Amino acid sequence: MTEKLSPMKLPCGGTAFFDTDSGISYRCWDCMAVVGSMGQPQSCKDEMQKWENWTKLGGKDWDYFAETEEI
């Protein structure tokens, strides 16, 4: 499996899989929203923003491709 098609571990605790129907995005398995879209819950966006801010302050970046459980 290529990294592009590997599942992504999200900071909110969800797992996103490559959306083969769209061919260009990842969809969260928990809320079924496209990652980064208007439909993604605000609580998820807030968690992503916390990690982006942490990285800007010099902290370790979130590893979206850390090991995830296959469904």
C-alpha cells in the first residue's frame, strides 16, 4: 500500500481513509466528513489547529501516518 492510500490518524482520534470516489481526499471514518472540509466538525478542526500551533512553537509535529488499525 502506498503512503497516499494509507489510513491517516487524526488528532481528534478519528481515522481517515483515502476517498477513492473523489480520488483526491481523505474521509474520516468516524464522522464521514472530508478532512479539512466545511463539513468537518469544528471540534476536529480545533484539534488539528492545536497541533499546527504547537508545531509553530517548536513542538513535535503530529504524525498523520502513524500506525493505525485496519478496519
